[in-house]
Amino acid sequence: MSVYQPIPGARFVDPTVLARIGNLEMVAKTVVDGLINGTHRSPFFGASVDFATHRGYVAGDDIRRMDWRVYARTDKYYIKEFEADSNSNFNVLLDVSKSMSFGEKISKLDYAKTLAACLTYLANQQRDRVGVVTFDEGVVDHVPPSAKHMDVVLHTLDRARAEKPGHLVAPIRRLAEHFGRRGIIVVISDFYAEPEEIFDAVGLLRFRGNDVVLFHVLDPQEVDFAFVEPSSFEDLESGDQIPIVPAALADQYRSLVAAHIEALTARASQQQIDYMLLNTSQPLDYALFRFLSMRERMARTR
Amino acid sequence: MSFLAPLFLLGLAALAVPVLIHLTQRERKSVVMFPSLMFLKKIPYESVQKRRLRDWLLLALRLAALLLIVAAFSRPFLRGSSVAAAPGGARDIVVLLDRSYSMGYGDSWSRAQRLAAESIASATAADRVSVVLFADSAEVVLRSTPDRSRAVAEINAASPGPGATKYGPALKLAGSLLAESLLPRKEVIVVSDFQRSGWQPDDTLRLPGGTVITTAVVEGAAGPSLALTPATLLRTRDAGQPERVTVTAGVLNRTAAEATAIPLQLEMDGRIVQTLPVSVAGNASATVTFAPVSIAATTTRATVRLGAAAPKGVAGQSGVAPAMSAIDALARDNVFNFTITPSAPVPVTVVTQGNRDDANLYLARALAIGEAPRFETSLQSAEALAGDAVNRARLLVLNDVAVSEDAAAKLVTFVEGGGGLLIVLGPRASWPSAREAWLPAIVGPAADRTRGAAAKLSGMDYGHAVFEPFRAPRSGDFSTARFYSYRALKVAKDATVLARFDTGEPALVEKTIGRGRVVMLASTIDLSWNDLALKPVFLPFVHQLGRHLSGFREQPAYLTIGEVLDITAAEIAAGATTSTAMANGGRTVLAPSGQRRDLSPSAPGATGDKSGVGVTAALELVEQGFYEVRAGGKEPGAVVVAAANVDLSESNLERMDPKELSAGVTGNGAAGSTLAPDVLPDKAQELAQRVWWYLLFAGILLLIAETVVAQRLSRATR
């Protein structure tokens, strides 16, 4: 099951090549700058200073925001209101559980780290405050959002290692209470949990007014299940083993994975959460491009 | 069929390995690490394929190959075959009968004789029997005979001796007897109480191949077991009083039962001197100290005896009390013999030129001090050398003396007969040039070191007996002595330089001549040429020289049976001079049993120099009690009395497992069982056991076939 569709006129960078660069900042620059130059538009609105509306003055309002022109015309006090703050918080929640270490050419974690770096870089370019949280069964690293934290975020991403078994729900529940100020929260994970559990947790983020984006990162082997030899399959996180004859199980497995993705897509749509499936065999900038396009389309419809 | 190595049959468990491989490993060639089994676990899956055996032929081949190889390693033995049924043949039996003194415990000896006789009775007319009696040494009393009645008679005639058990010599002797045997079957029958103290595992001790060891254990009698440990002697000497000695005896209780109020006697020369009661707790020891007794002028034979009074005269003979059985079933270790010898002085003659008493002052004073040994110094003028003054001394000191030709001849005889000669070289010392080659060094002119730095002693041979006590750091500094003059010495080839001056010239030279020694000191022994006599090392140095040159060795108060008495050293310690040693053509030994034996230079038992001038004699002690050695010849010499005691380790009746001994000498514990299997000749054994070779060959063939089949099946599945 491949979701990679070539885009005419665009040349994307192979993720395995990006992974070899090693320097996340350079990778992010390479991907994002090329992308922005191609699109000339940013879909994020956190940095907007556009006028929104007028409202009547009430005691306590800052008189510097008074619209004196309207007062001259109407002899009434009005306050100018703007579309948004000049910038917003941009948080990446990166799953560093052991299952993320899986991958043939490039591990899911490397792919996710590059993706997180690119998104952070993009947001930072737009003067957003950037932060990152890595988690497995608990919170591993937490960089609070700040305009000056770009380097810290990249460093944190760089040293993230997939070493422990993960649990998606518990850390996200804890983090939901932590994010006081609304902003954009990007969750990057392989989402090995039941959709109900995932959205029960992610919903908490959403209900607090955050703009939540889910990136579902999977390796082609997880999606296509192209194994041939009968083998003993060992769960990377639990260590459980079961003997598998892939030829007999592949079809059922693929259908179960497809059902899982479909369930995630449906639930995300219901809760107005952006969800995107990323295959690590796809070029990263292609994935970003698709995502930004989708955001733009959705922004228009919202 | 039976197996030589049945433990290898455990390898049959390996048959399960190919089956398990088929059942498990073929289905799980590798492990695939997968992020999550969340979806795979949801799939209903019955693993049927892994339980199915596919290659039956391959499995059968592997199992058969393994079966054959395991069977080959377990060495099957065809007992019922015609080969195995070959006649066993006649036996060569060696009966080893323990005659150590522990066999005298209760009625152990009669039971041992009965067991030995029974084992001989099982022999057939074709068998040959040897009888070996052993304790700490082994003796063949009957060598390989078919006459069983003679063997039984020899056993009945034997009695337990005073020796301690040692299995090693007896088994070695049995091995050498069997090695000469031409009979196909060999057997060693050990009749003993199997005391642990008698067995020391020895890798070199091996009986000939196929020898069967049969053990007959003589159970010891129950009851108390007390033993006397070696007594300690404390000598005291008060001014004007004869020397006194305090005897402390130790009693060891080897049983758990407490022994109370057991009388302990001290006997001296056959008379009971003191009796004290002693109580010993179970598995413990106690000591008893007798009141001090005066030492007589001659050697006293003393005995500490546990139990009731012995009849007078018995202690002087065998030293074994017959009445001991009331206290202890093992009587021999209830007696401890020792000698109390008055410390005899070593006669020293110091010869000086003229009346120069000041020249002998420091030497005579130094020799007068000391107890072990005590030196009895007599001063003589140089003229006395022509008389017989020489022969009365053990050590002769020529203190700066010009020696005449006649005197030199006498000195040569004196030294070759075992005397010690110290030649102190001063300005007057000279030696007849005709006899210079006899000396350790040729005496040269005096070297004058009064101007400039005086000479010092250096380069001492600390490995030599004279300087050995000064070897350790801060044990005496010779370098502080200043030598202002000394005689140059040209050392003979066979002489040893014991010390040198810092100029490299020899200061002290030694030569062994005959049985005696000559030492030359290149400087004086008074203050005329050096100040050595004022230094702290002077006294111990003179004592060491005297002790070394006189050949004095302190004699022990008692010996253990099996040890060797150095008669010469004992005579010297008893005050013998060289004249008595020379006069003695031989010695007479009176054993504790009353047996008299001559120990002449040509007689067996005498060792060492047999030139006839003097004899270094040694005597092995084989009986418990007192040995007496008297010098023969016209002039009566010193009488040597030596006390011999049984080995205390033998009184420990702790028993070992006879299998341990069997395993030790055969390398196979099973060979020691009394029910020994039939032993086939080597060729017949080889034939009967050859099956393993065919089995192994067939197993290897099957493995080759398995490889071929596996390759073909593998290609077919691809």
C-alpha cells in the first residue's frame, strides 16, 4: 500500500539521503527552504497581524488600541481587534518508543526526527515559539516553547533514542494538562494503540483549544507486510514472540492495518484534527508538501 | 552383553535432538524484530505446520547414526561370546598383611591372621601365593609358591611389630612381585585395619594392568584409646648443684569417653621415680609435669608409662608394659622412652708458643662461656704437641705456633681421624714445608697494614656453617674489626675461602681432610694484630668455629622407630675424643629385645667411610625401647644410648575407605571390590570389546548417507 504520488515539476529529496546528512538544522533548511521557495506561501497563521473587527470600549481596555479615526467619525469609543497574536506556540510531541526504531533503510524515528526538525524550522521562520516533547512510556525530554529554543529543540531531537517500550495515552494525558497556552501541537508516532485510546488522549489536547496535527509514521514493511520466510516475529517493545508464516497471514494483516488507518482518519476528521499517514519510503518534502497543501485547503474551508 | 562405559548411554538422550530440531527449528529459522504484534495477535492462527514432520528418511538416518555412535562409545562387551568364555587361568596372589603396632589393638591381630588364611584358602592348586608383611617397610616372607599351607604357617608365625602403617612400600613391592609373574591373573589381597594415616596418594604407584585388589578389613576393638605424646625436658643448673631436669608428659585421649585418674609413672633406669594421676576428657589431651630430678653422671634411661606399675626390668628391655590392657587395648603407645644425658663438654686444647697466656685470654674466655655445647679448654705449650695431648682433644687450636715435623705428622693423623684443627697465624706461626700441601693454604709473609687504612673483613661466605648465624641483617658486623697485620695465604685448590679481607686476600680458609677439618685464620686471635676480639661478633664467631670444627651436633632425647641413629655424632655429643674413635675398630649394638649385634666397618648397617681409620656409623631403629651402642677395641669409648618410640600417628585408629586405596593404585575404584570380575587376557579382552569399532564405523557411514540425502532433499525443495 503506497501513498506516494509524484507531483509534476517538483523534485523531492530521498529520506535516506537526508538521514545521512546528520545535521538536523541543515536537513530542515534543505527541505523547508526548497519547499517555501516553490510554494511562496505559508499556511500557518500564528504570525498574522491582520485587522479583525471593532468592539465597543469597556473600562479597563488599553486606550492605545482605541481607533481614533472611528471616534472622530462617530464620537464613540471603539477598540480595534486583530485576527491573531503576532506568534503562537508550536509544540512537537515525538514518540520515541522502541517500536519507532524499526525500519529497513531508514528507521521511523530518524524519519520522524527529520520531519519534526523541518516543521520546527518552518514554524520558527514564521516567528512562532517552538518546543518539543519526546515520550515513550513517560515524558523523556521536554523543551518548553520559546522563540529562542530552535537550537535546543534540534539538539533534543538529535539525541532522541528509541530505547523503551512506549505508551501513547498516559504521557499525552499528562502533557494535555501542561499546555496552558493554546498553540499548534504536532504528534508524530506510529500509533500502535486502539483508535479510541489514541483520540481519548489527543482529544484532550484538542479540547483545550490547541490545533492538533497527527503524523502517523509507518515503515513500508509495516504497511505491505512483504515477508516471505516463516519466522518467529518478536515484538520490539514487549519481547513477545510468535511463529508466523507470512504467506498465510499477509492479507489479513494488511486489511487490519488499513482498517486501523481508516479508523484513525475517521476519528481525526470527527474531532477536527489533522491526520496524515507518512510512509518512510516517501520523500520527506513530498510529505510536507502534501501536508501543507492539505492544511491550506482545510483552512479555506474552516 | 554389558558395557564397559555404561555412562555413555546417557548420550541416547541426544536422540531427541533431531526430533526437536524437526519440530521447532525448521519452522523458526530466524527471528524477525517487528515494531508491534498488535495486529498479528488479532489474527486467529493455528500453528499446525510446525508440528508436522516432513523428512522422515532424514530423521531416521540421523537417529540411527546417533544411536550407533552412542553405543560405540559405551564400549559393549560380549560376555557370553566364545571369546569371552576363554579360560581365566591361574592367579598369582600377593597377600599383604599389616603388622603395624595398631594391629595389636585387642584381638585385631588374630582376626587379621584368620582373614589372611581364609583368603589363601580360596586359591586353587594352580594359583601361586606370596606373603608380604608390612608396616613402615615391607618384607617378603614367602615368594610365589603353590604351597598354601606354608603361606598360612608364615602368617601364623608373624606378629605385629612396632612400626607404623605405610601402604606405599607394600604395594610397590606387591607390584614388583606381580610384574615378574607369568600367570594370566594377578591379585593383591590387603589385610589391614586401613588406618588413614598410612595412606598417602601417590601417582607413581600403579599395579600391573589387570591386577585385582581385594581388601579384607580388620575391624578394631572397641574401648578406650590413650596415647603418650613426646615428653619435654627442661634443664636447670644452679651454682654448685648438679644439673636438674623437669619432665612434662602429654596424654592424648582419642576416644569420646573420659579417662579419669589414670596413673602416670616416671621411671629412671628401671626404677619408678614418681607416679601422678592424670584425667583426660574425651578427644582431648592433658599434660603432667613431674617434680625435677637430678641428672646422673651417665646417660639415664627414662620412661613415662601410662597405667599400672610395670615389673622391674621390663622397661629397660622392650619398654612395653604387659599390664596395659587394663587401661587401653593398644599398649605400645602408652610408653614413651627418652634419655637424659648430662651435657658433655667438648674437649678443646689450645696450644701456644711459650708461656703467652695473654695470647689465649680472649679465646679461652670466649670458649668458657656457653652451654650447648660446653667447651672444656686446656692450655698446652707447643712442646706438648709431641706427646699425646693431641689425642685427648676434639678441637685443637694452634695459636701462633711453629709446628715441628713430628708434631705435623701427629696433627695430620688427628685431623684425618675426625678432629678439628684451627690454625691461628701470627708472626711466629710456621709449618714444615714438606707438609705444606696438606694445609688449606701455604703461609706467606706478613702483610703490614699499620700505615694507611687497616684491613677489614669482607666477602664472608654466609652459606657456610660458621657464618650462617650472621646471615640476616643486623646479626653481627665483622667489618668493624680492624686488621693491622695478617699473613698472606696461597689457597690450595681443594680448600674453601670462608672470608676475605677487603684487599681480596683470604682471611679464613677451610679444608676437609679425612673425617676432620682444618681452618686457618690469617691473623691473630688476640689484640696484637687486630681488634676482632673486642667486637661483639667475636664470641659467637668463636663458638661457631668450635662447634663446626668439633663436629658437635645436639642429640635428641628420643627417636622414632624407622629413624636412623647417627652413632658418630652421638659419640661426639657424649664426649668422645678422636683417640677413642680411632681406637675403635667397631661397635656393638644392644637392641631393646636383648639382641646383640656387631657394627664393624664391614658389617651391614655401617655406612660412610670404611677406610678403617674411623667409621661413620648409622643404625636404623626398628624396635621400641633403648638401644645401646658400645665402642669395641682396647680402650673403652663413650657409650651411646638412644631411646626409640613408636610413631604416634599409628595410634590414631581413624579408618579410610579401602576403595580409596584400590582406586589409588588401579585408577578404578570398582577393581577393589571383593567380588572381582573375571579378568581375561589382554588379547581376549580386545577381541571381546571390538564391537565398538564396527558400531562407530556404521555410525559414520550413516552420517555420510544423511549428508547426501539432506542435500538432495534441499535441492528438491528449492
